[in-house]
Amino acid sequence: MTRIAVRPCSFRHSELLRQGGVHPVLARLYAARGLTDARELSSELASLIAPAGLLHIDAAAVFLADAIAANKKMTIVADYDCDGATACAVALRGLRAMGATVDYIVPNRFEYGYGLTPEIVALTAREKSPDIIITVDNGIASIDGVLEANRRGIEVVVTDHHLPSDTLPAARVIVNPNQPECGFPSKNLAGVGVVFYVLLALRAELRKRGVFDAASQPKLDSLLDLVALGTVADVVKLDPNNRILVAQGIKRMRAGRMHAGVAALFRVAGREARSASPFDLGFALGPRLNAAGRLDDMSLGIECLVTDDEGRAWAIAQQLNDINLKRREIEAEMQDTALLHLDDFSPSHSSTIAVFDAGWHQGVIGIVASRLKEKYFRPTITFAPGADGFIKGSGRSIPGFHMRDALDLVSKRAPSLIDKFGGHAMAAGLTLRAEAFDAFAEAFEAVGKAWLTTAQLERVIETDGPLEDAYYTTAFIDLMAGEVWGQGFAPPVFCDEFRVVSQRILKERHLKLLLERNGQRFDAIWFGHTAAVGERARVAFRLDANEYNGVTKVQLLVEHAETA
């Protein structure tokens, strides 16, 4: 079941924003997203929360400054997704600019799994012989790996944003806004955001020591294109602090001041950097970087982001594009298989989905889980074969169901079921023995039944209500494009009643409509939908500027429509 709803909006907050000089429609959109103060709209770097609020960040800065002074060898251990790759590139570029001797290693997900495992520590020691390991976008759950590093006399700095379990690793320093007792106001930093903050603190420490002054210090804002890309691709909540990081990164991209690899990814994806948007980062650049970690080796993605050679960046971007095409093929096959497994699945009788197939690819299960979650609107975990009789699962959730906490509860109720797990509210990963799959699916469903109400299992398209006639314009679309919309700060979706003048199916896959309201007619398209709508329809839509034959017109992108 899908229904259209209108977001509640405080008239008082909307009026205050409007009186503060905000455009009347934007004032209403912001107020509906919980914004109460125009100052929260600032996208200037000066408005960033100061690094000092992050627990242990000063200790990390002092430790790293001492290590640079003593010329110690550092190795970054990165995660194999887009956040991990951008975090690794930011750490490498930033630390090198401050005089560090630093290299990186990224675990191959198929051989080593996730995080700083004892095996990765052994590999790092063998190949890089570092004095210090710095984790980016992982490490908060790496208790055994940190112990192994300590045993070998390697000191560990953990920078991460994932939720910790009851025990923290015995690292030299941990910087993570989600660790206990950290009072940092934004718990939503991505891994790349955390490491960017560590660099800011390190630079301040080096200034204090007289290594740099304000004029000679490295310009860390040059890394913001990478910070923006990782933040959007990791689908963390775009709270005011993250919106500043993303807005600043996008501003650099639009001005052409981005790294060679980012520019190459725009080009290979057929997107214009001069009109860069969070949508481009999340759906065009991010997937091409992620594909390397899913099917191959994320080193390729990191190399794309750390090279300054435009030719090399372009060559790697083309390789990444090819891998992404292959990923799409594998994903389409896996999705077909998943639908066969779910042939007799009845959403009305189930609160969750758990599916395993022996032929599935470990690197793509997360995307398939995401697609199934979209289709059935149920918390979904898909499993593929791992090593030694284990299977690996990747889960995606719906609002109101905390995926990591659900796995934690399953693990507490049946301690022998799950081998290991970790993640966030909306996404998590786990490993279990193949023969435990049925018991796990049952235990997971029990949690879903207990936690989710019928209302929560109904898909709601949240909208901002009707849009006044005067704003169906490209000028208003440009105005909206100036804001950073995304996870937790939803892009505007309007809804209204229209007369359906005509409708036809396009390329056997999409519904093309001509809609009329108050004497105005609009082209509209409903992607991936072919069923006809009634003569009068209530339509939830986004505004889009469609350019055709040199003429730009407003078209409506339909999110959902119901007969009025």
C-alpha cells in the first residue's frame, strides 16, 4: 500500500524564516524539515561546528604531529565503499601535505572481509611495515585487529563513524562522534567527514608548534569535493553541519576546482560538473566508485581520487565505468532470482524479508537488498555465500526499524546464530553459518513483528502539499537547486490534483502524461510505471527543468499518483 501525505509544517517557524528574508516557498519547505532558524541555512565554512567538540580529537592531533616530527611510517586502512575511498584519499592528501610519510592498504572484501581484522594487520605489517595504522570509515568494531596490531608494536588511531558495540578496541586514540561520552552535536558525520575534522585539528596543532602559519599552511578546503562525494554517497543524514560540507564541495565542483578523478567521474558518467548536485554524487559518481569495491578491488577507486594526472584519472574512470556496467548486469540477474525466491511472498503476512541464493555475488547483495526494500517496503537482508560454510548478509531498512539494533536483539536472544554484525539504523552487515539461515530468518521476522506496526509497513510518499501557480518556473527550480537536499533533508515533493489530458507508455517502461491545472498544462513522466491513471488524479511530483531542442521547459517527475 502506498499513500500520499503532506508533511506537517509549523506556520510560526515558516513565518519567522520568511520574515528573516527567506523565499516564501523555501521558508515553508525548511520549516517542514524542522528548521527554525535562518542561521542553520548557512553554508559558509565559518559556520562549521569546531573540531574541539569531537572527543579525543586533540589527543589524535598531538599524537599525529609527534609522529610526523619523528618521521614515523603511517598506513591508512580504508573501507571498500565510496565513503572509505574518499576518506582514504582525503587522509592521504591531507597528511602528505602536512609532511607525513603515509601509504594505504584497502582490504579486498572477498579475501579479508570488513574492517581492521588480524589478517589485515598481518598483511599491512608484511607489505608496509608501518609504525602507525590509521583506520578510516572502520575500526570501531575491530577489537581483535587492534590487539594484533598492539602485539606487533604498531600503534592504532581509529577514525570511524559507525555505531560502537559494548566494548571499544584498545587503540591509541579513537575519534568517532558516536562513541560513548562524545558530545559532538552532529552524530551524522560520514567516515570522510571524521577524517577531515582530524586533519583540521592536526593542522591547528602544527600551527601552534610553528610548523606552519596562516599563510603557509595546507589549504584543506581543497579536499571538500572529496568530503562532499563521500558524505552524499554514504547516505548519512544531511544535518546543518553535513550540509555545509556538501554545499562547499559542490560549490568547488561547479567552479571547476575539483580533483582530476572527480572531474573524470563526472565526464564518464555524462554529467555536467558546472551544475553538480547531490543527486549526481549519490547516483552517478558514487556507484562508479563503489563498483570497484563491490566486484574488484577498491584500490582502483582510491587511485582515481589520489592521482593529479588527468590522463591517468580519465583512464581509471573508464575502467570504473566498465566495472559498474558489469555490476548492473549482475544486479539485474540477482534481482530476477530474488523475485523468483519471493514468488509466494505475501507482504500482508510478513514484516521482514531474508533471502539467500548460493549463486549470488557478495559484492552486490547490498544493492539487491535496497531494491527489494523499495519494492516491498520491508526491512530486507540478502545473503550470498562467504568462505568456509559461512554466508554474508547485507541489510537495508525502512523508517522506524533500526537494523543494527534488530541484529543486536537477534544476537542476544539466540547467541549462537550470528557470527558477527555491525552497521547503522538503515543499513547493516552480518555473517552466519549457512545452516543457520532459516533460524535467523525466523528470529529476524519475530523482531520485525514485535517492532513494526501496520501503519509503519505502509509506504508513505511525504509531500510539501500544493505549489502556488507562480512557481512552476525554471527560475524557481534554479532557486531550489541552490540548496543541498538529501538524506534527512528530503528534496521537495509537491502534490496537487490535475486533470489527465493524455497518457501513453514510453519505451514500454514509463508513463508519459499531459496534466492540466488552473488552465496550465504540464508534461509529466512517471518512470518505471506503466499502469494508467484516472481522468482526475492526485499527483505527488518533483519539478524538473527539461531541455529539448534548445528550449527549457518545466516538467513534472511523478513520484506517485492516485485517482482523485
